[in-house]
Amino acid sequence: ARANSEHRIERIKDTAVLRLRNKLLPLIHLKKLLKIDDGAASDPENGFIVVTQVGSQTFGIVVDGVFHTEEIVVKPMSTKLRHIDMFSGNTILGDGAVIMIIDPNGIAKALGAAGSSAHDMGDENGAHHIGSGEQTTSLLVFRAGSSQPKAVPLGLVTRLEELPADKIEFSNGRYMVQYREQLMPLVAMEGVTIASQGAQPILVFADDGRSMGLVVDEIIDIVEERLNIEVGGSSQGILGSAVIKGQATEVIDVGHFLPMAFSDWFTRKEMKPSLHSQSVLLVDDSAFFRNMLAPVLKAAGYRVRTAPTAQEGLAALRAQSFDVVLTDIEMPDMNGFEFAETIRSDNNLGSMPIIGLSALVSPAAIERGRQAGFHDYVAKFDRPGLIAALKEQTAGAAGASELSRAAA
């Protein structure tokens, strides 16, 4: 990562993040994590970063250098060192040097992520561990319109910007800015006054070539926290309140603000569902995730129906025709695995494509999903992965539909 490159290290307050493929990844310095002080000053803007994924969490590990790849035989840790989470084993190189093997799960825990390895979830208890484990989400915390903090899942944010106030223009009754060779509308949250001087913090949301800037007062931090909306929202644009880092925090509804920038954000011609567009049944007990994912799916051209429980999902499947089912895993009464098994056992629904959604995507969970009958398994905040999985699973249905219309 270099300061003048596409992949550059940025800072949000005191938190380092890496901008990679239009996403922001939290960073952790391996030297600091291992408490190594060799007297050499590290460059905060340039360096080598190892991008790592543990479950659904992706982050970058800042290292001093990268030498080469090498096949190794991992030896078990000494009993005296097994209590150290950072290491999973060691190996002996050809020159006799002993090398410690870093454990990404240990680093994820140090970063605050829900790092879970396959041995944390047995085949029989996979659903239990997924449902009861500490599931955390990367959240961007900011202030807008009041002193009370607000938050949005970091995975929904394309970029964080601090734009010069003199670059903000007022035209046709609205604020906008020339951004990446396009005019980007700015939407201010209630109570926010757009800056007339200095820098203006902006949260950029983008989809299919369109961008919208959400104007806020202050970007506070990026945190890893279990997201549990305990009190429903009473005002527009707010999904509800959750306790984040020990403080009541409002979680915003991004889908409320997008049409304020472009009234046809979800219904413009090239994305408007046609009579032959695929229909999706989204089953999730969390109103937050239903409200977050439904607009994303509609924007991608799918007709969407939601259900808050697996039982209501089954009723919908038996009353209406769908092309694919998206189901959460962690649900009460009947979890996603049991829901998939019930669908598979139904003679009329047995061939229905099913995609599992979870905050934790581990090898053990994927295998459990395969046994239950899932066609694919996607992390909840992986929007590109979700759309790609839907396209793959509905391609056959679309082809069959085209053949049917041609025959008619």
C-alpha cells in the first residue's frame, strides 16, 4: 500500500484502514500486536499488507516485508506456548531456522472480530455455535445532527471522504459536488448543516455507477460490535437503537436516504423488474437485515418478498412461486438448516435453489449447509457475493423461462 496508489492506508480518527477495491478494511500492525520493538520506525503511509479473511471478517495485517511463498510442514506448538492465541504451530526451514506460524483466528480476536475456526464447530453442533457465538459486525460510528452517535454497517459504505467546503455547489435546488468525474448529490441528515468552510465529512454510497453522499457532522470511529437492535426506530431514516461500545447508538436506514439523492434509485428503467424478472423469498428474523437487503435485491432487478420466520417462509413457498430462497441461519424455532431440510423433503419444493446467509462463514458451517441442501452460502454483508450467487442460481430459471416463452 502506498500513499499515492489506489490501495492506500487512511485514518479515521486513530483507526487505520486500507482502501481496497472500493472497500475499507481495518488494519492491525503485526509488530505492535507481537510487541516487537526493533527500534526501526514504520512508515504509516506505505508498507506491505497481508489481506486475510476469517469467517465473514476481512482485515489487513501490516508487515515489514514479503519474501516468497514456500510449502511447509506445520509442527504442533510446544505445550508451554499453546496458550498464546497468536500462533498455531511452527516449522523448520531448509537452513535449520525455526519459524512460528501466525494464526489468523488469533489476530482476528485481537482485532475484535469473531474469529472462529472449523474446530470451534462440530458437524453436530454447527448450528448451535453459529447461533450462539459472538457475531460481530464492522460498524462506522459517526455524529449527525445531534450529540448522540449513529452507526451504519461499514460494508454498506463505499468510501469515506472529507471534501473541501468550497467544492460543494448548490444547483437546481440541491447540494452536489463534482466527484470522480460525475455530479454526486449530497443528502444531509436531519439537523446537519453543510459546512461553508473547512472540510465536510461525507459517507459515500454507490451502486451500479451512481453515487450519493450522506452529509454528517463527524466521523468518530470504526468498531467491531455485536449488532442487536433493541429499540425500534421512531423516526424516518432510523432502524432503531443498539448498544455500541457501551453507548446507545442509532442505526441508520441507508435505504431511506438513497431515493433522496435519486428518486428512481430502486426503480430506474435499467433495473426495473420486468414481468419475467426472478422472484426472491428473503427469510430473516431480523427486521434490520430484511430492511437492509430488500432494497439491495430490488435494485439488482429482483422481485422480493420477505418473511420474518421459517414457518412464514414455508407458507409463502406453498402459496406462491419463487425462483430462489435466501435464508438466514440464526433464527429461533426453526433455523436456516432445518428450514432448508424441510424444503428439500417437500416433493413440490425439493428442487428450489437455496442460498444461506450468515454473519459467520466457516468451512464447518459451509459443509453443514451443503448437507442441509444449500446451493450456496454467503456472508450477510457481502453484497457483490450475494448478487453473484443469485445470478448463478437464477440463470437456469431464466433460461427455462426464455425457452418456455419461445415455445409459446
